[in-house]
Amino acid sequence: MNILLFGIAKDIVGESVLTIEGELQPPKTVGELKNYIVQLHPKFGELSSLAIAVNSNYANDSMKVNDGDEIAIIPPVSGG
Amino acid sequence: MNILLFGIAKDIVGESVLTIEGELQPPKTVGELKNYIVQLHPKFGELSSLAIAVNSNYANDSMKVNDGDEIAIIPPVSGG
Amino acid sequence: MKIDIQIVSKIDTTIAYEKLSHPESGGVCVFIGSVRNVTQNEKVEALDFEAYEKMAIKEMETIANDALKKWKLNKVIMHHVVGKKQIEDPVVMVGASSAHRDACFEACRYLIDTLKERVPIWKKEFFENKTVWVSSHP
Amino acid sequence: MKIDIQIVSKIDTTIAYEKLSHPESGGVCVFIGSVRNVTQNEKVEALDFEAYEKMAIKEMETIANDALKKWKLNKVIMHHVVGKKQIEDPVVMVGASSAHRDACFEACRYLIDTLKERVPIWKKEFFENKTVWVSSHP
């Protein structure tokens, strides 16, 4: 599972893509994915907000994530 | 005394300047001038509003008008 | 100059940002009024604008200065046309720039609303079979 | 097309009226956001914008379509930059046109407010001795 990273998320991870592989229990929902990410990189827990996009739509925590989905971490937006 | 005319005021009078001369009692205030104008051209009484500018400022009815003043009839404005 | 006031025969909408941009401004709001093809269900063919220019400039200066007192603005523009205008032609352009967007939005709305109330400019509508001085009669 | 959405490396403010003008519109309202030289009393040297472009376009389309449902609009534009921008550079341009001015003012304000809330674009501020991703931390 590849996760696209933008803005401060890219700085926190140090890459522009975060790859999750070989896990015994890979995250199956957006909520599980958020927990996984915060455990891996605690600095995500310090952000004002943390959203996940699935197939370029904002996704709520109960949404399932599948291998073929385009997944992205959306740190607090600041356009305009 | 010459009075500048704009918009519908010009159409009502049929000129772009209204000249008042040779009156026994020429209007001495803006209020008197308005009465004079409406008596001369009753169509001014049918407008939504009738304002007078003295030296290119809106003038209230009690303001004196003098011979050297630049006086204009301001029918309802509709810019923009 | 903080304030740019003009009566023109043709409005140049392309210069709005250049006129309003400022190093201390994070926001610019511009309103452009234009000739639309219908009014109160009647087809409009053109508009003709006449101004008492000296007084119109003075009134616009008063409005712009009042806006500078009401809001923290870095730049204000008010441009109005005179002459005959066709459908889609711009006829008025007002705008303001400020550090934050609340001020420029509110000021821009104030500029156009107050211009329409006070500035001695008159608009004649051309319909197929008649012409009308707008707002003249109740 | 009623809606014009773009992510660009440079915003062309001169085309706003051309994009928004419409024969049934009497009013056009445009908001342009720009780089200002100070934020929270610190001198800003530049901004750098990054976008999740595919999703940003989709979100802007949703916002523009919501505006079309809320108000009677003839045209809507939403342009946003990516890349490094200097003081006074425009970074976002949104606008709407409508028969009467209430609708275009309200819609324009909605477009920029909602863009700032939802559209996945991130702004890094360059100060003399540090860089900051805006709004990241409480």
C-alpha cells in the first residue's frame, strides 16, 4: 500500500510516498490507517488535524481501504 | 443664474442649461429654487427625487444660492 | 496614491490587480458592473451614461475616503464610464485591497452600493422602441 | 462552460473579466489573494505552494458546483497557483458573475472561504531564518 504525502507530511516522513508492506495486520479502514501512521511517526499526532483521502476524496474513519486505492495523507490545508 | 442640467432634467427643459434672469424675486435658497423649477416645469414634480448641487456638492433646502455659484439639478442618479 | 478615481470612456478591467496590488495586502476584491441584455423582462439593446463629471469625481473621492476611514485598506479604485455601452461592456469597476479579506470584501461592497446611491451619473436604457432614464420615476 | 478551474504556475489577473463576463450578468465579483510581506509581525520573504492536484481540482469543482446551486450564477472561476511566489504575486483568483450584485458578492466570498477550508493545497512561508507549513500546528 502506497500513501501519497504532501506538505508537512512529506517532511515528517522524509519521502514523498509512504509504503506499507509486510505487515501482519495491515490497516483495513481509514481509522486504522491513521492510528498506524501516528504510531509510525508520532509527529502526525501533533498536527492541528489529520485527514485521509481515498481516491482523491476526503474519507471518514470507517471507510475501508483497499490495495488498489489511491490513498493520501492530507495535513491541515492552507491554500489561498 | 445658470443651472446645469443632466439626464432627464435636460430632456424636461429641452436644453443643457436653464437660465433664470429678469425675475422680480429670483430664488435665494435651494428650497426656493426647487419650487421655482417645479412651477416652471411641472414634470420635475413627477420625479422620484429632486436634488440640487451648489458648487458640486449636494445642498439642503435652506442653503443660500448666490449669483457666482455653480448650480446643477440632480435628478435621481443611476450610475453603476 | 492610495486612491485612484476615474471617469473614462472605456474601462480597462485588465489593470485592476496592478492598481490594487500592494506589498502589505493579502487580499484584493474587485466588483465590475456590466451591461446586461435584459431588465425587468425587457430586452436591453444598449446603455448610455452621462455624468456631472466634476461632482462625480468629488463624490467618489468622498466615498473612497470614507472607506479608508471605515476599513484598513491599502488601495482603493473607482472607475466609471460615460458614453454609450453595449451588452457585456464593463461600466463601473471598484475595488479595494487590504491585509485580510474581510476588509476588502466589505469595502468593495460599500464602494459600489454608495456609488449607486450618491454619485451624479445617469443611465439611459435603450429598448427596441423606447429609451428610459433609469430610476427617474417612482 | 460555466465553470473554469485551474491549477497554474502563474495567475493571470488580466483575464478575470473576460472569463466571467456574460450577456445576462450585470455584476462580476473577483477576489485575488496575494503574498503579503508580513504575517503575525514577522517579515515574510516568499511563499511556496504545493497541491495534490487531482484532488484539488475535484474539490474546487465541488465548491463551484455548490455555489451554482446556492446562487443564480452565470460563470464561476477558481484559479490557484503552485510553486514559489514572491511578495505581491497573486496566488489565488476566484470570482463569479450574476444578474444582480448580491449573488456574485456572496458567491465570491463563499468560493474563497471554502477553498481555504477544504482544497488540498499547502503553503510554506519563508522567513529570514526558518520555513513554516502554515496552519500545521495548533
